[in-house]
Amino acid sequence: MTTRFDGKRILMYSHDTFGLGHLRRCRTIAHALVETYRGLSVLIISGAQIAGAFDYRSRVDFVKIPSVIKLRNGEYSSLEQHIDLRDTIEMRKSIIRHTAETFQPDIFIVDKEPMGLRGEIEETLAYLKGRGTRLVLGLREVMDAPHLLEAEWKRNDVMAKIDRIYDDIWVYGPPDFYDPLTGMEVPDSVRVRMHFMGFLKRRALHEALSTHRPKGDYILVTTGGGGDGADLVNDVMNAYLADPELTHKALVVLGPYMPGDQRAEFLRKGQSIPSMEVIEFDTRMEELIASSRAVVAMGGYNTYCEILSFDKPALIIPRTTPREEQLLRARRAAELGMIDMLMPEQSRDPVQMAAALKALPHRSLPSQAGSGLMLDGLTNIAEVVGDCLSVKSPGADLRKVLP
């Protein structure tokens, strides 16, 4: 019998300053929860420009806050250049706080940024803690290089705030893949609240077929959001142009955040490659990955989960600045034999890139690496949420039910 949680509410926060990763992760979790529990409602607060382009299941909705973009140097800027960044943050803070007061969630799940962008959710966290809402911090299995993350968190006393505020810390990966806080000074009181949930398994829905799916065998080249994906696309195209023996059909997805001039150039350049099709974006990436023969990507969290979920041979060329997240994930996955990896300076060599692309469709599947994929994150999250909502006291000890 399906468990009902009529009137129960979960609020999720996704700051989304760069790319689509945070929103897509929150949306995946939200869909899994409403599919598991009837009567439960999930509301996602997102700064993603194209949050409305995605489909949402019944009882999942989103609140759009003003967008802030992250520049290549790591600084932030208001998307609307005529609005001061500080004013934009104040608007976001006000909308987030008002949404929490009105929605009155039983659980508040914060994605990646413990205090939100520039501390924008601190007031909301304090308010919700005061009314007994269970506060959960969700972390990718890889956050960043330890020295970079620790420096960032020390500037704002983040670890102490996590210790004081959050009830649980969910890591969206298995414990034997990577520890997001490795190399950092983590109090025992924080460690005991950390729970490794496993990777988030993705599905391709037959009722949501992509209109961009090519017929026959193809390699999918994806940049995720695309804001920093120009180098990857350029390297793939140059390899195809340099090697006439590289004829495997390729579908290149540029991403919605790729600058317009770069998009136009790649759409033009792709026309000179007979075996290549170039599209701007598709909201049903799961379908495109599931139908592909192999995947070429930068290796962000969501793409990696999809590669594992659909068990696809993959070539990863990670971004190395300003964060090292993709580099650390790719190195660990390559070490386990799950993917092939090229550094950006290697992929810039058309000969080396062409060789890697020709070999890709024939490499072993990730599941054959024997590392154990641990794609049970959504199941574990749903179980924990169910136990949490069944406990009358929001502050009850859930260590017995958390993985």
C-alpha cells in the first residue's frame, strides 16, 4: 500500500548561478519523492533562468528568484546588468523568506551552498529552525579541491554554522567513491550527521521521447549548461575535421547557457561535418543519453549519474578552473576503470582526441569495472524522508533510519 502524507510539504533551495546541475538534481529528487508518497508536495526555489522550460510532475512546482550568474573568474553578477548585485541578493532573500513563511515546510533541503548565495538563506534557516522544520544540507559527492573549499568556508565560518543549524547532511554518492569534505577539519558533531545516500539513478521515460534523437547509432557530446563548454565542442569538431576516418555519427548538444556568438559559430561549423548534428538544447537529456552508443562530456554530477544509470561508455574532459570538482570526479572514476579521461590540453590535440573518439564506442561499460555503482540514492532519500515525516517530533533522532 502506498504511504500517504497529505498536507506534508518539502521546500528545496537551488541557487543555480552557473549551469543546470543544481536545478536538475533538485528536480530529480522531488520527482522521486512525489512518486513514492501520495499527498506530499515539493516546492523548489531556483535561480535558473530556464527553470520553466522543464516538465514537472504533479505536486512539484518551483518559485523563480532573480537570476545571478557566475563569471569565469568566480565572481558573481546580476543577470540584469542595470540592477546592482546587492539589490538582487536582497530581492532573492526576501522572496526566499516569504516563500518559507507561506509554504510552511516540514523539511527544507538546501542544495550544495550551506548558507545560500552570499548568505541569502541564513535568515530563512533561522526562522525554519525556530518552528521545528527539519533542515537538510545536500552535498554532491565531490565539492571542490579541499584547500579551495576550506578557504571558502573559513571566510564565512560555514562549518560552525552547519554544525549549529543543520539536522542532517546528505551526500549524493557512495562512501567508497569520494568524501566531499575530505582533507578538511570536520567536527565529530558534523560527521555523525553525514549520510552517504548513493548516486541518483536516472530514468528515460517512454512518454517523453526527445524530438532530437537521431536514428541509429550515435555518440552524444554534451556540455551540460554550456556556459563553459565551448572548448569541449571545439575540440570534438576539430578532431572530426582532422581525421577523415572518424565517421561515427555524433550529436552535439551545446547547452542553453553557451554565449550566443559561440552557439552561432558551432552551428555553422557543424554543417561542414557530414556525420555531425548540432542542436542548442534539449530538456530530455536522459532520453538522449539512454539512446546513445557512448557519451563525451565534461563530467558534471548529473551527466555522470546518467552515464552510470544507462551504463554508457564515456570520455570525460573535465573543467579544471575555477573549481576542480569535475577533475577530481573524473580522476576517481578513471582510477576505478569506469570512464576514459583526457585532460583539456590533451583534447586540444586533434590527433589524440580523434583516437579517443574512435576507441570510445568499443570501451567497456562502467558496470564492467566491478566497482559497484551504488545507484540507490533516490531510494535511500525517499526512505529517510518517509521516516522523518512519520516522526511526530521534528528534532527526533533519525540516526537509526538514516543510511
